[in-house]
Amino acid sequence: MAKKGRFRGARHAPKRLEGEFMAMAKTLSEDPGVLRPKCAGGCRKCHFDGTFSDIAKLERFKGSAEALNKVAQRDGDDIVKAYAGTISIYAAGTVPCLASVKLAGEDVPFILRGRVGNDKLIGMQYYDDPQKRLLLYNSLAKKKKLHLYSLNDELVCSDRPNMPKDYLLDLFYETPYDLGDDSVDCRHVSDGTLVIRILSLKEEVRICSDCAKDVSTLQYLISRLVAIDPLDDFEVSVEHRYHASKDGNADKITDDVLKQYAVGKITDRGILDLILRGKKKDLTSSGVSAYMIDKKHYGSDLNAFINDLKGTDKEKEVLKAYLSKNSKAVILKSDRMSEALSSLWKDGAKDILIIASSEEVVNKMGDLSKLFPSQAIEDAVVGQMSLSIAAKIPEMKRLGPIGKLADRFARSMKAGGAALLIKDIEFASLKDSCSKAVARAFILSSKIDHKFSWKWNSEEESLAQFLRPFVDRLISAEGKDYVDAMELLLTASGSGERV
């Protein structure tokens, strides 16, 4: 909405401006109807009837600059006085010195005439400027509780909020957004969407958080609107996904935040950031079950959420068990299991790992905050299986290097299968042909198809083939049979070691 500016001193009118002002005065003198707002309301009597009736009475004075200036000096309707003073220059045939005012950073020249406010003179003399013309009508519109909409090519008046569709489009097209012809909706699905609802028009401006810019769209929409309360036709809200229900939710923008947004102190992006940050924080600390992956909201449907995550069956089993016992809001950008576990790790690491193993195992794992979640779960599972195996396999404290290597490989195979055995062999210290042959025998026994960094010569391969049945027996043995199987393997290996 246009405001009064700061007055500057008078100066002589350049020839170009002189011609423009004279043409403007001629148009108004010949057709004062260009000033009359178009009616879009339901008033029993037009509030501008008196004004334009008085303007019509000036017809007999249009050839006299002196008579028109007298009208501009007397008490009465400001619009009539501004009109009389302005067309007097056409009657006089000359343009006097110009005054100027600073409006929104722009120097606005105008002609001083009569006893009437500068704002009314500027509004009159810039009647075809959709912003400046409002200065002429501002006081009357507020006094009569009207709504005035200044479009690019006309002025529309209503006794109630009644925004023309073209007004919305005119003003929205002045924003930095380019959403296509006649569109005020970006149509994107995002974390949040700014919604400006125009009640009288039953239209919505919709801008998602990905498209939002550092401008106030609401400020644009009220910039050419005159009303006692220019916000009485608007509802502003932010639709977002940070809520327990997957059906959607919106938070209204009201009070001081709305006022700051209306004058541009808060931007579209600022409004969205403010609401989304707060609502995300509220949801994650609310103690309710709500699951989201990217733009998909699962509500409290844990099964659907777990099924859409990309992870191992064990990870899914552990996470599902944890979330079944703990109401949490899990908000993810991707469907990676690692992201899901990491989002819960700070507060839930110990409970998650206990579900995967036991408290006894977890207590031996050290500082859980330093562990990578997926690897920690795998280690916990292996640790639990190792505990179970330890109860079935006796501990042999006097084993030599080859015996210790075979015992370690056997326990790995029993606890974690081929995957753990592969890892153990890759990181083992195979310093001699005997140890390499034993490792190769475990590979053959487990039927592992894996390209190892280790290489075996023909002699080591031959010994591994010989040792394979002894390794088969060791892997399947328990209790005293395990001790006997180890004794046989060590004898067959030629290591000279005993149990």
C-alpha cells in the first residue's frame, strides 16, 4: 500500500516532464471518468457519487485556471480539490515548477496546486500508476471501510473483501516466482508448503520449501490493496509432514509473526524454516511413533516403514524390535538402514545392541558412540554366538600358533559362518606354509567362493586337500570330541604341536 513520502523543494520542469504532465492534465480534464474505481461490491449507494458529482460541476470552469485554482484552495473533498488543481495547468497552458517527494527510494516529481495534501496530488497526477494512484483514495477508502484493489489497468472497489483474480495474478507476477501461466501453485511435494489462502477468491498461493525465496509473497499481495485491515482476506499457513498422522497437517501463521511477514521482515523461506524446524523438533521429542522416508509419511505403520528400508534381515529385525518397544519419530532423507540406525544411535545404541545380542556382550563392546551402527550390530550378533559356542567348546590354553589359528577359524565358522571366516582369514597372520595350508583347508571345508589376497603354492594346496577332512571334523565337533579333533588336525599338519 502506497505511503506518504518526504517532501523535496520545487524545481523547474524539464521539457520532457512538462509534456508528460500537460498530457496527463489534458486527459483528466477531458475524461474525469478514468479516475472512478470500478464497482465490485454491494453498496446501496456508491461512496464516490458525491465526489464525482462535484467533479462534474467543474465542467463550466475548465477553461479558467484561476477559477479551478480557487476550487483547489477552498474547503471540501480532497479528491475534487486535487482534480481542480491538476487540470488547472491544462487550462493555463503551462506547467509550473515541480516539487518532488521520495517514495520507496524513488524521487517522484509532481505539481503543487491548491490547499490539499501532497499525497492526493501525487495520486491524482499518477492516476495511471497502479501503486501511486492509491494515495488519492487511501483516506476515503478507510473512512468508508472499503477495499480498493489497484490492478495494472484499473482500480476496483468493494464494500467487503472481494479480490479480483486479475489482481492476484498481477501482483504474483511481480514476485520472483515463475510457476507458468496463471499458476500460483508450484505443485511440488516437499517437507513443507507455504499456503496463502485468499478467502474471497477461494484461491491458494502454494510455494514449497524447495522453491521458497527470500521475499514475502504476502507483502506483494497487499502492496496495492487499501483497507482498514489489509490482512482480513488472507489466511497464511504452513503445511508440513512433521506430525504423527500421515493425513497431513497445517499450522496457521498469526499475530506478530504474520505482521512481520506482511511487511517483509520475515520472508517465504524464513516462515518455512521457522515452522519446519520447530515442528520437527517438537515431533522428535513428542514420544509418539511416526515414520517418514523422504516425502513418504507412514504414520505409525512400523511394518510398512521397515519393509521399505534397505538393510539386512537382521538389521530390520533388530530395528523393528527396538521401535516396537520405544515410541520414536524417525525422519529420514533416504531409505538406507544406516541412516535409520544412526538417527537413533545416540540415545538407543545400547538397547539396540542388547536386542541383537545380550547385555553381557554389549558390556564388552566399549564406547558404543564410536561404533558404526551396522557393524556394531554384526559384531554383537557374532559376540552372542561366540558366547553360545564357548559353552560347547572347551578352552585349550596350551595351544601353539597353528592350534590357536585352527581354533580361531573353527569358532569363527561356528559363530558367523562363511562371512566371518572370510574376514578372519583375510586379516590373519599366515607366516609359514603350514599356517597357510590350514587356512586353505578351512576355505575348502566351508566351500567358500571368494577371491582372497593370500596366494597358495602347489605344496600348500596339496597339504590343504589332505587336511580338509580333519577340518570338517573339527568344525562339527563339540565338547571332548572337539579336543580329539584338534589333536588329530595338529598331528596331520606336521606342526609338532599338541593340545
